[in-house]
Amino acid sequence: MWWLMERWLDNFDYRIHVSVLSVLMPVVLLGAVIVLTVFLKVWGSMRENIVEELRYE
């Protein structure tokens, strides 16, 4: 994706340089948020007592 963006920007007179880091950093940050969210949901589910939860249903 970065390579395609660089090729597309080559056609403009006034262009900016897009580094790999500016594309990779949001992907890594989004992945970390996803992993943290899933971990917290699983941790919360593990701490609950299933028998107590089913008793009220």
C-alpha cells in the first residue's frame, strides 16, 4: 500500500514524502488496541463465576 501511494504521489508537482513509519505506526497502534480490548474482555470473563451468573437466568 505504501508503495502504491508513493507511485501515485510521484505524478504531482508539489508532493510530500510518505515514510513507511507513517503507514506502519497506525496499523501497529490499532493492532495493540484490538489485542488489549480482547485481553480485557477475556480476563473479565475468566474472573466471573459462571455458576453465579447462571443462577439468575
